Amino acid sequence: MAIILSIGWLSLVVSWLPYDSVFYCHIIINGFQGPLVLYVTVISQRRVRYLLRRVCCSEKCMCSCLRPDRSTDGPEWGEEMMAIYRRFSTRSIHTDTF
């Protein structure tokens, strides 16, 4: 992250020179810097990527790295409560018949 920001600052300082080509190089470097910072701070962080999957994305999500992975995601709270209720209700039916 420090390398990306250092290159950005260096290109900014160099862009103050009185040459137009250096200024346009700064614009191009700045265009690459934005997605790189997004990748380093959001997409490469495992917990942030997990939370983004849970909140924003579905199976048809455009970004493949944020699609939910059903093998690692546990059941939702409501699904878990329904499973507990089903287990409890089937036990109570069997205990009433003795």
C-alpha cells in the first residue's frame, strides 16, 4: 500500500513540472492508482470480502471474487432457528404419544 501511495505522490510532485506530457502521465498513473488501492484495501482483505459477499452480492454477482461461496457460508440465523424449531417440534410430538 505504501508503494502505491508513494508512486502516486511522486507522480503528483513531478506533474508540477512545466511539461504537459508529465502531467498526462500523472493522470494515467492516478487512473491505475484508484483500482489498486481498492484492491489492496477491500478485495484482498478476507473479512471485508466476506462481509461484502453477505451484504451485497448474490449468485449472479458481476464481480466473481465477491460471489457467495456456499461451502464456507453457514446458514442464516433464521434458517438455523427454523431447523432448531423443527427438531424441537418433532421431539415433542414423539413424547406425547407414549
